[in-house]
Amino acid sequence: MQTAANAYQAYTGPHPEAEVHGGIKARAEGGTMKALAWFGAQDVRVIDAPIPDVIEDDDVVLKVTGTTICGSDLHLYHGEIMSMQKGDILGHEFMGVVDRVGKGVTKLHPGDRVVTSFQVACGKCSYCKQKLSSFCDRTNDSVLQEKMYGQRDAGFFGYSHFTGGYAGGQAEYVRVPFGEVNCLPLPNSVPDEAALYLSDILPTSYHCVVDTGVKEGDTVGIWGLGPIGLCAARWCQLKGAKRIIGIDQVPSRLQIAQERLGIEVVNFSEDKDVVKKLREMVPAGLDCALDCGTFHEPKSLIHKAQKLLMLETDVPETINECLMTVKKMGRVGIISAYAGFANGVNVGALMERGIRLIGNGQAPVHLYWEEILNDYLLTGRFDTSFVVTHRVPLEDFAELYHAFDKRPPGVEKVFVETKFSNPPTTGYPKLTRVSEWTLKH
């Protein structure tokens, strides 16, 4: 798949409407940095890479002070996202301090503390003017994505050449195009362990809840209790949902959901017929179902076989469970990062029962990050400490990918520090090594 996708993109060349491109220009004075790079399915390595310099006048280069691994990074790890190339630097969630700026940058200065959105937005196209930054028209040069989806998303950091080929932030330095647009200055009162997650999981989970229309008094089912699902549950509580039910099979995730958030849970390794179980729990049906899980782990033999034979890229089982458990005229929101095609979606249930099936899309971070910062983080209404469970050094990144893929008990969001990081904030995890907590399990 990677070979064919890369060959197609090489043949077509960059999309003519893309006005900025990924890539790294090494500094004239030389120097290297530590970075996590992809070399093949289940083959990621911490390497020495050139320190990036400014390329365009509106670029900003950051010293990374905090980064992390995301569940969607595992799709790259398994080679399920096309147009990966050996040596690609990964990572779409990061924050840092400004190191260098292009001559067109006037609002940011070296030393400023900022967080960066996972998407690269231009700030000028029709979508960016509405702060729909994930839909920017000018930053993703992938002709292949337009061929598959009809139109292109914005470019994303560290997420393949299918999304623009931008080097990511699982590194000590990172180049940020349109730096004034894609960097949010941070007040000192917000700790790194909260600010970092304005890059993705906080706006993404919030977008899922808001875009699907969760409102006061709703009964909501959430499929997948990773960081996005857990944060979505907290947002549902803040929006006044009457009842929240989380569906997962990882005992530690179910425990966090019950003990730290106080929601109901269903363990689908025990209750294998999720539809039957939820109908028993909520006979009238859910008002909303949120798909916050993963497309790449089929449960049934038929979809395991289709995935193996490459007859489908994605799996519809969670979508079908959502469709079968919401009430008539109910709402289903999909924030899980589906990427291709799935067979056997229950379109009959969708149509006949008037269900609103909402593809939330990649979250437009710029639409929400100031609201979340000012109304929820600064006020203490949303405390990220319940989901940040570990802290490790950048040197452990390859080992972290291997461990995170196996979902060790108790591991949710991991803060990855660099040589530029601040010390851990009180109330958040202290530094450990991946080997320490993987050996326990």
C-alpha cells in the first residue's frame, strides 16, 4: 500500500492549490536533534535528525517542551495510513518555546511559550476565516487524498504525506508554518501537562460532543475509553448529560471511567453482545452515541478475514452498534479516525429510523482552543490530571510506541519530555522509564 500510494503521489506531483509544503531545511550552522522517525510497520526509531530552520517568512521554529503519543499514531505504527516514507518524523501533539521566527512574524518572539494545533492552517482561506482550521484549503498538497475523499483536509503535523508530509513534533525542534496562526500563546498559570493537550485531545473530544449535539438531559454512549473517550465523557458531564455509558474492554480504562468520572461502563469482552446489553440498560435507546474508538481491530471473524484479505481498510462494527442502540431520530457522532472503506454498514437502520450520522471530521482546533483555555483550564472546570497517567523521556519514544500498542494497564495519556522541558507540575506524574512500568505487566 505504501509503495503504491507514494508512487501515485510522485506521479501526480503536489496539488497546485497548496501554497505551503512540508519538509525540513537544515540550519546552515549544522547541528542535530533527537526525533522519533518511522521506518516501516512496527518499526519506529529515535534518530539524530537535522535541526530545522525557517523556510518561509511566516515560519516559526520551536524548541519542543512537551509532546506525547496519540492513539491515532498507532495507525501509522501499523502502516495503516498510506503515503508514509522511511525517515518521516512523527508527532502531531506538541508545545514549546519559540526558538526562531521568519522575518514576516511580528506577534511571536524567541522565548514565547506556545502550544501548536495538530493541523497546519493558513489563516486566510474561507475555512480558516471561520476558524475551521482542519479544513484549510492551502496546506495539504496530497492529490491522492482529494482523489479518495473528493476534497483535501488541512495538512497535519507528523501524519504522513497523505496529509502534507510535515515533520512532526515528537522531536526536540519542529518547524511550524504560518506560525502566528498555528501557535497559541500560553499564560504561565496553565501547566504544561494541561496546555499540551490543547493541541489535539481537548479540542477533538470537545468537538465530538458539541458537533454531535450532546445537550442537557441526554443519555450518551461512548465507544472507546482511551483519552479521547474519557475526555468526551467529561465534556458530556459539563454539558449536562443525564447518563453516560462507556464501552471498552481494557479493565484499567473501565476503572478510570468508573472511579474518576463516575460513569457507567460496559466491558465488551464480557458482554459480547453490546447492542443487547445497552438495550437492557436503556430500553428507549440512547440519545447520542459517540464513536471514539478505533477502526483497525475487528471483533468478528468475517471482518477479520476481510481486513486480512484487504477487502476493506476500516471496520464498521462500532458504527453498526451505535446505529442499533440510539433511539429513533438519535444522533451518532464519529470522531474515530476512519481512513478508507468499510463493508456492511447498516444503512437500513440509518435511513428507516431517521438517525443523524455525523462525521465529526478532524477537529478544527482553532475554533475551540481559546474557549477551552479560558473557560475550562484557567477556571479549573476541566482538570487534565485524571487522564495524564505517565511521564517519560523522549529517548524512550520507540519503546513507548511498542508498549502503547499493547495497552498496558493504567496507561492513558503520556507526557513525553525533552531536554527543554520544565520539571513536572505538582499533581501530575513524575518521570519514569517505559521499561519500569512495562516490566510490571
